[in-house]
Amino acid sequence: MNRHLVISSDGHAGLPPERYRDYLDPKFREAFDLALPIQLERTAQMEKLFLVDEINAGWRQGRERALSGAWDSDARNEVIDSDGVAAEVLFPDGITERNAPPFGAGFSMPSEEVVPELQWAGSRAHNRWMAEFVQMAPERRVGLACVPVLWDISEAVREVHWARENGLRGVILPAMWGAQPPYHHPRYDPFWAACAELKMPVHFHSGLAPTQDYFGAAAAGEAPTAPPPGAMGIYVTEVVWYVVRPLTFMLWGGVFERHPTLGVAITEGTTIWVPEYLHLLEQRYAETHYSQKLGDYRSHLSMSPVDYFRRNVRLGASCMPRREAELRAEIGLSNIMWGTDYPHPEGSWPHTREQMINAFCGLPEAEVAAMLGGNAAAFYGLDVEKLAPIAARIGPEKSAFQRGAQGAP
């Protein structure tokens, strides 16, 4: 085939917020009716706080049909066809289309100022809809289930079984745990075991961070005051650290030692941090003069944390820039899964083909194929034979990566 198979590791989908009501258990609908106006007002506040309200308004202007692909199956297929994307991994959505699931469900799933029973209800509502959305194009959609695992491990195990039985292919967990036990705690082992057994990779998506530390009272909606100087710069610098933090706990906690087939994906957190992170893990694992007084903190691991990273972890490399593509060997070629971040304005759409060509042009064809789709197909167990006719119809031509685009070498 003269075209690449492209699988986006980072797509977002979710209903207009009022439509989640139909997917809630009936006993939660009265609470939903009370909470919906608060959610909409809070979303508008967050747009202003994150300096994106004008950007989002301009982004939506004239793109209503294409952006409705966040919940409309036909519109979404039109968009990803134009992008050259054969299949995609689907996370919940959020501020851009104002369509996050209710009650604190979604890709952030905060652990503070939420009612656990309601967060579970909102997560299940999204999961039910996502299962339906996947079935409209099952060969093209890798749907993820929201699982607020912090509150109840038994419920989380049941939910991952339900998700697998209903056509979903992975789970997304909170990246921050607040006052709950972190992810190296043995209490999570039944959940890790279920995910490994069912081949349901665990996902952490960038976005959640301690926003009140950066933005003060404005982050809690307590006051319309301006945030302190530098708030946004601090957030965008630290948010990557928070999405990687769960992985550090899992690597050192022996989660991948006890569950060797468990997969974890870190998505939309860039990949630029990976080489130095791996160097740090290796240095801290090595027995050196500096570690002599620290006692035995390695013997529960049969390999270096770097080895577990290479084997078990994948990186949802949203809109991967050229610089990171050139560092692919240091990052780990087999760990990289390129993504579009559609329908967000910081994503590659509507210039996805140009963006991917500029990132990967001139690189070895087999390596480009791995990053654009092969790694994701293997990680999620996708049927590439079913995807081949789609790729043959809409995928980017391999020759374009040899020629380059827009002045790229």
C-alpha cells in the first residue's frame, strides 16, 4: 500500500452537556438538572481563567459542522477522513466544546469538591454514550471508559468488565488522587489485574493540576479577581509533571512487576521530557555511592524502571513537533503514538496532513509508519486488515513524506 495507516492516539468526544441526562440512571436526573447550570457557568469561568474564551469563540466561528464531530458520528468521519486518520483513541471532551460529562467526570476527574456517587454516575453516563458512539464505527474508534477508581476498587473492577463487554478498549483514570492512596498502594492491585487480564490499557491525560496554587481564589470560582502574575506560565510548565506523576508511582511501586501485561498511556503531555526522565530513573536505580545510605528500595523490582517503561508504557504524542520526532530514538521509537487532539484549537486539524508531514518528512519510512499507526495498532490490538481499506482510501501518501511539505527538508 502506498499510503500510511494513521491512528490518532488523542481524540476527544462528548455530548452537548444537556444530553447526558438521558444516559444517567434516573435517580440522578434531579441532581443533574440542578447541577447543569452550575457546570455551564463554571465552564465559562474556566474559559476566561485559562485565557481561551476569545480563542474558543473564534475557533467555533464557521466550523460548527466540523466541530459537531465531537458528538456527531457522520461529521466526525468526515473530519478524520480529511485528516487522513483511519482510527482514533477517544477521550472525553471539555472546555473547548463545553461538553464535559457531568458531576466531575471526564479526563480530569478531580478528587476534591466532588461527590463520589455522583462522579460515578457521570462517568457511567459518559461510558454508556461512548459505547454507542464506538458502535457507529467500531473499526475506527477506540473508546475509553471513565473510571473514578479512587473511590471504590470493586466498582472500578466491575466497570472495566462492563466497558470491555460493551466494546470499549481502555480506561482513563484521575491523574491526581488528593487525599486518597496513590497508585503504588496495593489496594489498586485487583484493578490493575483486571485491566491486564482484559487487555484494557490505563490512560492518564494532561490537564489536571493544582490550579488554585496558580490562579488563587479565581480557580475555585470564589472571586472574579485577576489571577496572580505568571499563573498561566506556571500551570503550563507544571501540568506535564502532574500527568507523568502517576507513572512514577507505578514504576517504582512494582505495578508492572506484578502485572507484566498492563499497558499505560500518557497522553498530550509532550514527549520532550522522556529522555531526561529515563536518565533520572536509571541513575536512581543504579547502585551508586550516593544511594548507599538509602537502604534496599530495588529488590522488589526484577528490572530497572526504564525497562518497565520501554515494555509497558506508550506516549500519546499529540501533534508531535519535528524536534521530538528527531529525538525518537532517545524517547523510544516503539513508545510513540502520534495524535491530532481533534477537536481542540491547539490540535493539528484542519492542517493535520501538513503537520504530520512537516514532523516526519525525510525519516525512515518504517519508523514513520510505526509512530503514525503501527505502535497504536499493536498497543490496542486493532485489526489492521479491517483498517487497510480505509487507509488505502484516505491515508497520507508515503511519497509525501519523502518530498516534504511547506519548505520542510
